[in-house]
Amino acid sequence: MKLSVVIVNYNVRYFLEQTLLSVRKAAAHVATEVFVVDNNSVDDSVSMVREKFPEVQLIANQDNPGFSIANNQAIRIAKGEYVLLLNPDTLVEEDTFAHCVAFMDAHPEAGGLGVRMIDGAGKFLPESKRGFPSPWVAFAKTFGLARVFPSSPHFNHYHLGYLSEHETHEIEVLSGAFMFMRRSALDKVGLLDEAFFMYGEDIDLSYRIVQGGYKNYYLPTTTIIHYKGESTKKGSLNYVKAFYQAMIIFARKHFQGGQARLFVAMLQGAIYLRAGMTLMSNAIRKIYLPLLEGILIYLGLIFLQNFWANYHFQDPDYYEPAVRYVNFPLYVFIWLGSNFFAGAYDEPFRLRRLLRGLVTGTLVLAATYGFLEQEYRSSRALILLGAVWAFGATLMTRMVLYFLRYKSLAIGQEQQRRLVLIGSEEEAARALQLLQQANVRTNLVGRVAPETKEAGTLGILHQLDEIVRIYRIEELIFCSRDLPAQSIMKWMSTLGPKMLYKILPEDSLSIIGSHSKNHSGELYTIDVQFAIAQPLLRRNKRLFDVGMSLFLLLFFPLVSLLVKKPLGLLQNISKVMIGRLSWVGYADATSSKELLPKIKPGVLNPVLPLNIRQPDEATVHRLNLLYAKDYQLWMDLDIVWKGRGELGR
């Protein structure tokens, strides 16, 4: 056996399917065995592999032991002269394996090999070639010096930015997404260190391969797509912590004395620095629009105050100074809060949500007006004028931002990207049918034939750049049954990251793509959509929890007569108020915890009011599934009413 391919999978079924289809084609040119080690996925990955890829040797773990342990399980029984560790969110070219084997055969000193990688937008991934993370290298990367000086050997040794992506080079670190290694080298230096759960194991093994007297190489003559972000959400705090903790394990293992202490201290500092930057970045993305609109509304209220005082009362000093410092901030806060809970800040923008939020906020202000002390009562007219201004200012802000983003003033309308399908008539029709079944609205411009000009097509594949330019195409869907992976990647690299790319794998029910290495991939699939995942409904659920808690607390003497455990009810009220619990959550089921959108644990659940004696796992999961899929606020109210006796459980 020449090659053993090992793929560790965890809940990325659709990407795994595409990877295995590409591996099957690449394996046609090299004697290859393929292993899939599944770390207890709950998305039917195991059944998909068994059904569609009978040639694959499947290891189905009953838990998630981590990336290193799972890879080692397969490596220990692999028979290939070479071992390839491959991520499940990759796509290899038809000749990738042949190129790698030929290079390794010609270079007996080579212990490991990496290849040129691009992301789902066609951009080169700098981690295709990396250097070892010494203290200085880690410092330059953490503090952004590598990004400022990308081609400097002094500042960007981590990604070896001074080495051309189109030339073969000796490198130090292989990417864990594609580690092509000589089996005899692994036998000498050892397998993956199982102390690393998910990150750092590739750096550690690459380091040991070099320490063992071998060389690692970067080979650009073949390219793979690595969607990235599928196994990990790159912008998350969990990623930051896990990555740098892995680097600390590496530092303590391979550095000694003061150098090790310095490296560890730097990495620990980097955890807090990057975590702070991540929190700040996430916060800015969430608050910049409400903050901008709040400032505009406040400035408008000051103008209206001056205008109304002079025009209506003929007295520029009619209003007390407290109006500016107490009333106006309160007005802004209530209007923005009402907009938030009405969904006015959710994508896609809907004019009715904005109108509903402002009307609700105005009614709240009008209702509380009479309860304010005399000195804090400005005027009802100022509230009404302010509401009109708030609507106009927020609408104008949205229109400007929308125009800057889409070059269109049709705000509120879902933008339909100009789409071209590339493939045979049969596969293009299948792609269009999948888009329709997934409720994806598209502006289909036409089809591009793979080789020969056909009637009704826009042209053939080698004219794609002209077709994109003439018809101003924004999205391409490649039908992989009709196109070699090498051709798909060539066009992705040629057309660049301004285009959106997706691929329809052969016989698949999903269309796959990703436009950023830092975000999870996109799926056009006919899978179920969960209502409970919508931000508006999640906020409404939280509002229900708080409102119900206040109601139960207010009427506790009466409610305690209906509840089996009154003291437990008080404890649950406090936990719901601080956000540790929800009044309604999922019933206990392993598959529900992994597969359904995350919500807070519930005091009650959809199963409890039905009084089913010892329901099986499948029944519980189906009830949880229906709750998540069809969620509406009245469902929580119904469950709380029916299960009122158990509110103290």
C-alpha cells in the first residue's frame, strides 16, 4: 500500500462528503486506503460514510477523544508507505496524491510535505508554510508585526512570508489540515502527542520530524481548498484560549529554563490580549449601529427642543436643563431598546420592525409621562416630534449604509446575487432544484457549459472571466461531477475573493461554500431550519423568562398554592432572572444537546406536560426537534401553564 489517508470528523457531514468524493478521485492514481475516524458525531456522518463510501475504513468512536488520539487510532493500523492526515473540510485535486508521492519518492530526506492551500474565496492561506514559534516569532505574530511586514524574514517567520507561494521550499511546520508524512519517519519520531486535544499537535509533530533528522517541504504544484472555520469558529474566545494553551504545552515541552518561562509568559499574555481584542471586536460589531443612531436621535432632540421652545413657546429658556441630561437619554434608551426587541437590528432589515419598535417605544414614553415629576415633564409634543425624527434618522442611516454596501436604495429587499451555474444541463438543473428546495432566492443569469458550447448557455468554461465581467456575476456554483477540482481551484484563484464560490458535490443534497477563513462554511441544503435560532425569537424568549419571573414573584403567595415546591420556585425565579436558566428548555437527550441550537437549560421542557412514562431517547429528541423547529412564544406559555405544578422542581 502506497498511501494511507486519515480523516478525523466531528459533525461536518456535508463537508466530509465532498472531501471523500475528492479523495476517491485522487486515489484512482495511487494505491490508497482511506480511514475516517468519527468522534461521536450526531449529524448522521457515520451512516453517510457507510452508505456512500463502502471502501472507507470507518472507526466510530463513542466519545470525542480529541484530534490527536483519533488520528493515532487510524495511523496505528494503517499500512501505507506514506500517511496523509487530512481535514474533513478540504477538497483535493485529482492529481494531488500523485504529485505528493512522486515528490516524496524523489526526496528520501523528506519526512513531511505540505501543499498550497486556498480558502473558499480562492485566497492563498499563509499557513500552508510556517516556521517554528520561537518567543520572538510568537511576539511578532501576536502584536501584529507579521501583518505589518508580511514579507520580512525577521518579522514574519511564522508564516514564512518571505518565501514565494509558487515555489517549492524547505519549511519547518506542516499544516494540520494536510500533513503528508513518511511512515518510517513516524515510526522513528512517534505519532501525534495526545496531550494536545485539538491545536498544536501539527507544530509538535513537525518539530519532532525535523529533530529526527528529516526535512519538511512545501509543494505548490498542487492545490487544495481548506474551508477553515468548520471545525472551529476562528473568531471565538474558545479558539483563542485553546490555540494559545496548546502553544504553552509546546513551549514547556521543547524549551528549557528562562527561554521556556519567557515563552510561556508571552503566550499567557497573548491569551488575554487576543481575548480582549476579540471581545472588543465583537462588541463593536454589535453596538456600532445602535450607538450611531442613538447619537443622531439625541442631537435631533436637542434641535427639536430649541425649535419648539422658540416657535411654540417663544421662550428659548422654556425647558429645564434636566430635559437634555435626563429626559433625552431616557427617550433614546427606550427607543433603541424597543428597536432591539422588535428585531430592527437583525439581518435582513425589515421596515416594519423599525416602525414597530419606535411605535412601541413612543407608547411606553407616553404611558410613563404622567408618572414623572413635574420638572422632568418636557412636553408630549416633543415626544411625538422626537419619535418622527427618530424614525427618519434611523431610516436614513439604514439607507446610507445599505447603499454603501449594495449600491442600491431598495432597503429591506433581500439582495439576490447574480448567479451562474457551471456544469452540464442535468447537474445545473439539480443545483437549481436544491436552491429552490432550500428556499434560496437567486437571480440566475444562466449556465456555463464545461467544454462545448451548447444552445441556451452563456458560453464555455474558458470564457468564464469574460462572462463574469460582461454580466457582472457575483456568485458561481460549480458542479463537481462535470468539472475537475483543479479547474475549479484555478478559476477561484483567477477571479479572486470578490466573487462568492460554491460547489455542488456529485450526488450530494447540499451546495457548499465559504467566503472567509475566519467563519464557518455556508450550506444551501434542504435540511430543517430552526425557528428558535432566530435572534428575534431568542430575545422574545428571554423577555418571556424575565416577565414570567416578575409575574411569579409578584403573585408568589397565590402561585405557591399551585406549586409542589414553593422554595424551589423562588430559587428558579432567581436563576432565570440572572440568565442561568430558562423556564422552558430541551428535555435531556444527547442528540438534542449536540444537534439543536443552544438554549439555556429549562425548568420545564416539551416532554414534561405530556406525562409520558419513561420516553425513549428517540421520542425525546423528536419532541425537542419540533419545539426548536416551530418555536413561538405561546409554546413556552402553554408549557408553563400545563407544567405549573413543577415550576419549583
